[in-house]
Amino acid sequence: MIKRPTRPFQKISLYVAASILGLTTFSASALNTDGDKSAQNHIASTTSVLDYADVFELEYAASPTFHPSKEMLVYERRSMDIMNDRSKIQLWTYDLKNQQHLPLLADGNSYSSPRFSADGGRLAYLSAQEGKSQIFVRWMETNRTAKISSLHSSPSNLTWSPDGQSIAFTMFTGTQATSLFKDMPKMPKDANWAGTAKYIDTTQYRSDGAGFNSPGFQQVYVISAEGGTPHQVTVDKFNHGGQLSWSADSKALYFSANRDENWALLPYESNIYRVDVATGKIQSVTEVSGPESAPLISPNGKYIAYEWVNDRKLSYQVNQIMLQALDSDKAATSLTPALDRQISSVQWANNSKGLYYSYLDEGETKLAYVSINGKIKALPARLGSQALGRPYTSGEFDVSAKGEIVYTINDSQRPADLALMSSDKRPKRLTSLNEDALAHVTLAKVEAIDVVSSVDKRNIDAWIAYPPNFDASKKYPLIIEIHGGPHAAYTETFSMEVQLMAAKGYVVVWSNPRGSSSYGEDFANLIHHNYPSEDYNDLMDVVDAAVVKGFIDDRNLFITGGSGGGVLTAWSIGKTNRFAAAVVAKPVINWMSFALTADAYPFFTQYWMEDMPWNISDKLWKRSPLSLVGNVTTPTMLLTGEDDYRTPISETEQYYQALRLRQIDSAMVRIPGASHGIASRPSHLIQKVGNIIAWFEKYKTK
């Protein structure tokens, strides 16, 4: 699942594409050593195929960061602590000249967010060694480290000042809780009264993954790079979060925020601001309609680049890279006006002549460079996904001062590693993190399959995974796994959930039906105010394309999906009885109740719905899977986290109770402590996949 937004609901369509879907990322192991896996090897597979315990054995690379001047980089090696059922992040270095891996911070604690100072002499990072995340600085030449903060909340968005004297960050800062009732009698000594009532008078009162929000706001802080008391730079009652960027003279910071009085009801609005660090004076940099975010000052200090969306109240809208000269009154210009794709991870070239960025295109995360004159150059690198659970697109990269690019790579057989693309454009693999865990295991072979929509003859990207030791002369049960979002994209990548399903003897198919991201606004908005609809037909076409191959047992077709995929699973079994069983994970069942219980309700009611729900109840009911429950004959399991506030468990309970009233074979699995990212802990991923497979096994015809 997604992490909690640092600025709630900013760029919410991106959060929905990663939150109604639920990315799963975690891992563990070694490069040239056995590292921290030695304590886990007792649970590694002893068979030739994957099993549930192997979830704990995976690891992947993340956050690669070049040293500003030396031929080296730092990256996160993400693994799992089997004893605590949590992710563990170690920092490792790779010497590009000597081709040598060395642990930098790998002592059993977790370290994250490595950030080099401009001269490369120091490395800032985060660690929660004493319970709460704090800022640390490491002097690279002497290998000495100091904890420079003692913060009451977790910092994020660490950003060095150009002069190396300060580090800026954002942090949630609480305010005094309010209460209307002031006359509660004093509790007698040793009495045991019930807890104090929670008084709520805010629009945004709870967030998935965080629970009920404490009163307060994200604020910008600056701390000396040598430690001390942090200076709170912003103080107004607005959320000042997200990416930070320093002015060239280290005297001001640029950030994005929604400082409108009605900010909570304007979930897709923000502007760029400049704040003087010494005085706290805030100046507006942009004031156009639509969200402007992710400000970046060029290395030469002359330009500001940022991301902007032309907001037309569509459920899917792509962003653009905007450029503005800081010493000019001229309006900003778009560098990517014709690129109908979602952009992310924008960063300046060292010479300030252009910017690098990644973008989603037809189920892949690609890289490109755009000059300050707007000339776009596609780069041959393809970023590897870091989603270990389901096969979602993602990936990270960094660019060195010399123009070298380090980026994540993977394929259907291995989670994310690192590769280096130098000026000769020939990528070189830097890591192989999972050979010890997977080299001896027979994995599912994955390949693309051709699907043409029966609705309008559009090509639908789809993939198929074959069970280990597949024999085309035999008949196999089939699972179709449906992505969430609904504006998200699957790809041909390593997926532990798919691999486990295949290891249990199932052929698995997944696809990008209409509504998916990475194919442009028109394709994604085919379901705008029309969801679910013909995306169901696209999914059935995918099933048909697999069945026609001749090795699928059409008595044993199964369907599952989470979040937006749960919506489509429930919708599908209301439309057809071809499936032997279904698992509906964290769904929306009733759009009316969802609109008034989901945490992001200001966004959903304005961007996913034509009007307020009470004005269009008939239209919402028409698209609600609950409206079709009278047609359902398919044995159905519901599976949801008990702490899910994105698609609240009340949605699951409605559908379960309707199925029980209809006497349909049904079950409800409630994952304790899990939010919308239901598989964000390895034991939860195991329980999720294990329950799905067990349900299908119960109804599989022998």
C-alpha cells in the first residue's frame, strides 16, 4: 500500500493509482556476502518451487544515489526482519572504479533516505534506532557519525543547503486539540472511567495507514548540519510538505502547498511558494489553476522547474514539466506539452541545460531527457519495478555529475537490482541480490499474450505465467488477477503473488484493461464516470485468450483482485457465472457508502463522481457491484484489512452479509492491523495469497 502522503491529498490521483492498488515492497540478503540472510536460511525453500516461507528471503535495491564527485554510489538494500515481520533497510556502497560492494550502514538497525552534501563530504540519512526516526550525518572520510536531531515526529524530505551548512526537512507538527465540552467532572482517585470522547471538527479527520489524524500540519524545518535545535520555517495552519528545493544562495526554500482557506475541500490544488529561511516570509511563485508541485531549482540557480496538471476534473490527468526563469516576469512554459504520459522523478542535469525524468508508457517505466528548449530525447533504460507483491510498474534512478545513470532493473524472474548506463549507453548490471534465494528454484515462466478487446478492437496488454514444469498437453486451472487503481498499470515483472499462485499449479493471467495508466489520458478516461463498465469485457477477453490456448481447464477458472481489482471481481461475478470461485479483496461495493466513508472523500466525490452522491444516487447504484449481488452464484471470499480507511471494511461487510442472505457460499477474512496496503508486511502477504489459494482449492474440480 502507499505510504501516507506528506501533504494530504496533494496529487491525489497519483496516490489513488498507488493506494487503491496497494504496492508491496520489502526484502533481504547479500551481494558478495551472505549478509543478514544467514539467520533466515533455516526457512528457505528446500523444494524446487517457491513456497510461502520464501517471502522472507527476497530483497531488492532502492534509492540509488551518486556521490557528487567520486565514482561511487550509495543505495538501500531492503530486506525483512523475520522476527519482527518488518522491513529492514541497510545502506551499501558500490565503487564504480573498483567494482566493489561494501556495507556502509549494515549493523542490524534500519537506515534510509541517504542524501549527500553538495561537496560529498557528508551523508545525511534517517534511522529510528531509539524508537523515533531521527536525522544522522556521517563524515565520509573519517567514517564518524552523529545524531543531529531529537525530533518529536518523523522527518522526511531531507534536503541539503548548497553551502552545506543546513539540512531542510518537513515534519508533522501538532496543535492543541479542541473540545467543546468543558464541564466534565473530576475523576476520583483510583477510579476507572471510560476514555475521553474524541471531538472531531475537521474535514480530513482520518487517513489510511495512519488512523485518526491528530490536530496539526506538515511544516518546513531547517537544522544545522552539525546538529542543534531545528528552526521551524513555516507556521501557518496549512500543510507545507512534499519536495523541498533550496535557492542557490542557501537563503530560501521552495515548496508546494495548498494555502487556500478551504484547502481540505480542494484536494487537487497547490501552488509553489518561496520562504525566506531567516524571516519566514512566504512569497507565491505560481498562482495558476491546477496543482503545481515538486519544485526544483537548477544547479546554476537561474531556473525553477516543477510539475503541473491542467485540472479538468477528470479521474486521470497527466502532469507536465514546467520551466520558469527566476529573474524574469515571463510565464512558465511547458517542456512536455505533447507527452501524454504520467511523469515522475524529475531531476536536473548537472549543467542546468535540461532535466531527466521517468514516465509510464504502455506498461513500462521509461527514461527521457528534455532540454530547457523543450527537445525530448528518449533514453534506452527501462526501470525495473520494485513492487514485490503484485506486478505493478515502478522504479527509481539517479544521474551523476558526468551523466551516468544508475537505475533499478528486473525481470519476471528476479526482484529489482541496480544497473549503470554510461555515456556509451550500454547498461551494466551492478547487483544480483536474489541469486542465493532463487537460483535453485524453478520459477514460473512469464510471457506476453495477444488480446484484442471485443468492445472496440483495442489492443489490451496482458501477460501469462505458467506453473513450474509446465506441460502444454495437460489441463491447468486459471486465475485472472486484476489490478487496482483503477488508474494503475501492471507489467511483465517479478511478482511474488503471481509466482506463488503458479507454484501451486495455477496458470495466472493479468492485464491492463481500459482505464489503466501508461496509455494516455483518453484510454484511462474511457472509464471516467463509467466505472466499472467495458473494462469487464476487456478482462473476459483476457480469460478467453488464455482458454483458447488449449491447456486451460475451463471448469476451473478463478478470479481475484484487490481494491479497484476487487471492484471488478465483484462486478464480474455479478455478470457471469463462469468462475468456479472468486476472492474479492478490499473492494468498493456501494459507491454511495464509499463516498461518505473513505478517507479521501473530497477527492472521490469531485473527480470520480459527476455530482455529490445524494444528487446522483441512481447513477452510483447502477455502477455498484452490490446492485448485481442478486445474480451471484459464485462462491466468494472477501478479504480486507481491518484498519483500511481507503476502501473501508464496511464495504466488505455489506457484500458479505448480502451473500449470506442469499445463501451463497462465502467467507470473510479480516487481516488485523492491516490498512489498505494489505500485504505491506510479509506475513500479511503470505496470509493474503494463502487464503486466496486455499479458497480456490476448496472449489477446484478434481
